[in-house]
Amino acid sequence: MFKTAINLTKPSNELIAEKTRAILYALADKFLDKSDLDEIREVMRMTRLGQMLMDDGMEIKELENIKKLMKNTNWTIEQTMDMLEIPEEKRDKYRKTIVQNN
């Protein structure tokens, strides 16, 4: 049922369709077992919301890597981002996040 509902919203990138997919995903996470969630995950991977969730996860991991490397090497944030080859367009956001959390 969830898979069908998500598939029905996929052709549209309108805000209401994206919100509907987000709600469906949250409900699926709460009520489905692991095997059903694996199916939903495959469906979600192809949506804009799925891509956004993947991007968020990658950013979280990059931030963790920056913090760990800074701690273990005593490098500055700039040296660390240079070493990790963090793209210039992400650096300001990461600087703000790391400084805010310290």
C-alpha cells in the first residue's frame, strides 16, 4: 500500500506531492517491518526527497570526518577541508556548523 501510494506521487515534483511522500515515508518507518521498509527505501531512492535525505546523510558524515581529523591532527578547519577536498560551495556552511557546535 505505501509503495503504491509513493509511486502515485512520484510523477509530480510539486510541493504537495513532496510533502505527501515525506508523510508516507514517516508512516512507513513507524508501521512497517524491515523487509517492507527495504522496498520503500528503493522506491524513495528515486525521489527528490530520497536524494535530499542521502545528501543530508553525506553532509553529516563529512562534518564528522572534519571534526575527527581536526581533533586527531590539530589542523585548522581550513587545512582539514583542504585535505578532504571539500568543495568550496560547502565550506562556509561547514565552518558555521562546526564553530556553532564547539
